Amino acid sequence: MKTLIDVLAEDGACKALSSILLTLTQATQHLSARIALGALGGILGSAQKQNIQGETQQTLDVVANDLIKAALQGLPAVAALVSEEEAGVVPCYANGSYVVAFDPLDGSSNIDVNGQIGTIFTVYNRLPEFDHHSEQQFLRPGSQQVCAGYVLYGPSTQLVLCCGGPTRSFTLLNKHSKDAAKTPTPLDAQSDYVLVDEVLTLPIKTSEFAINMAHQAGWDEGVKRYIGDVLRGRGEPFNMRWSGAMVGDVHRILLRGGIFLYPLNHNSHRKAKLRLLYEAAPMAMLIEGAGGLAYSQSIPILEIAPASLHQRLDVILGSISEVERYLSYIMPS
Ligand code: AHM
Ligand code: MG
């Protein structure tokens, strides 16, 4: 049985990067234990405040953010961090060699209904030419990510990670639960992420698509035509799946193949929903590490540098053949 620490050692991850990944994932172990307690863990309901993006925060959004932020802030390897729940860059250690961005709690609308939720994260090398807490540390194309991952809090808790090689998955072996509602420290040394898939490879055959159909009135014509053709059938049965949490939908696609779409919605004031830095870019690295493709409009997501920390964009990712087919509908001929 190989655990995350064994895999990082085998891959030759340096001490600083290992400290970040182990600390961050330990924070998610605590989160997992709190989440498993549901209403008994005091994590349900609204926090009665808004984040910088004007979204009402759930209690768990705040709990998850505080937990992960506190864990990373204590690490000398971390120069700065960005979170979906923080307005700007949070400075950490001036000599830190990495910067970290994260969505502490993805799929917030699923929290109170015991649905799938997750944590998404990305790590970049700190750029020596800028201040350690400069926004420039984060406004870089996803191709520069050192490592990306997510934790899915589902019936089991799974970590999916790519550090430049293959995308791998781990399952949390959790030997405790009774003390989970207590304060998140000290860490429980008995919980660990155990490697289950050394190399995740996205299946080529596609029979599922994931999209929020409720927004179709606001889609571009190409998106409407593509979905219309899928719904009419193409000689192959298609199923639609939408979990309301990107981690859940991307996880299904990594295991079963298919396509995930969050297109522009011209009827919404913000047009795009998903954020580039800590949602789309890490997911693109994980999907490409598993042999898939990730685009926004006609541009590979990993080539796009955010213009601002919380920039949103439309997202297309999944099996190569289906993403290419979709692109042929939305590209001007
Ligand atoms: P969140 O990070 O605030 O939870 O928002 C992102 C989520 C994604 O996980 C998911 O794909 C999408 O928003 C769901 O949006 P919708 O409300 O259209 O179902
Ligand atoms: Mg999110």
C-alpha cells in the first residue's frame, strides 16, 4: 500500500513542494471528517456574508477557507496564496519558493443536501522577479503549474493529483471519526491518502455529457446545435449528468470519459461562471495529464493567463474526440 508521501518520494518531489502537498491534503482530511458529520459537525447553512465575488458564503465555505489558509500560511515554502474566498493575494513567507491558489469548497450549493463537494488547488513556482505577494505570481498560464489537484468529498474521499507526470488518484483511509468535530489540530496521523490509480487514463469512448441545461436560452448558436445533435442521438446512446460540483463532474469524466461544458450564458450578468486560476486551470492540467483536452472557446485552457485573480471563462473539457467534435460546432467556419 503506497501513500501520498511514498509517491512524492518516488517522484522525487522536493522537500518544499512535498511539505505543501502534505499539509494541504492533511487540511482536507480534517475537512473530510467534519463534512462526514453533516449537521452534527456544525458546518451546514449560510455564513450570512458575501465573498468578494458577491456570492453568499456557506458556513463550510468559510470553515474550509480558514482551515486551508491557516495550514498553508504556516509553511515556509509558501510565498503567497489566493483563494476563491479572499479578495486579493494573501502574503505568506517572503522567501517561500511556491505560490498556491485554491477553491476551498467547490460545489457550495450541494453542502446542505449532502451532495458531492470538493477542494481544488494549484501550485506554481514563485517568480523571483516579482514581490512574493505580487498578483503577477498568479497571472500566468496554467502550463506553468507545478502541480494541480482536487479532493472529492463523496461517499469516499478521493485525491486526484498531477505533478507534471500522469494524473493519479488516492483514496482517504480514515481511521477516525469520533473526534472530527473538535478543533482541526493536532493532525490525526492515522488518516492517509492511499494510491489507488497510478495512472488515470481518460476512456476514449464517450457516452456522457455534463452541462447545466437550464441556461440553454443564453448559449451561443454552436452550443445549441451541438447539444441538439447529442440529444437527438448520433447512433450512440448519450446520458446527461450534472452534479452541481465541478469536482464531481470532472471526476466522473476522468473515470468514464465524456465531456464537461460550462459555456457562456449571455442571459447572465456575469456570462461565464467558472474561474480560471483555481478551477479551470487545475482541472485542465488533471484532464490533460489523463490524456484528455481542455479548452475555453477555441484556446487550450493551459495557454490562457488570467487578466485578474478571479477571472471567469467558459470551460470545455473531456475526451479528445468529443472535445474536438464540440470545437467544430463552435468555431467559425
Ligand atoms: P462554487 O465554487 O461557488 O461552488 O461554484 C462553482 C460550481 C462548479 O463546481 C459547478 O460546475 C458549477 O458551479 C455549478 O453551477 P450551476 O449553478 O450552474 O449548477
Ligand atoms: Mg468552485
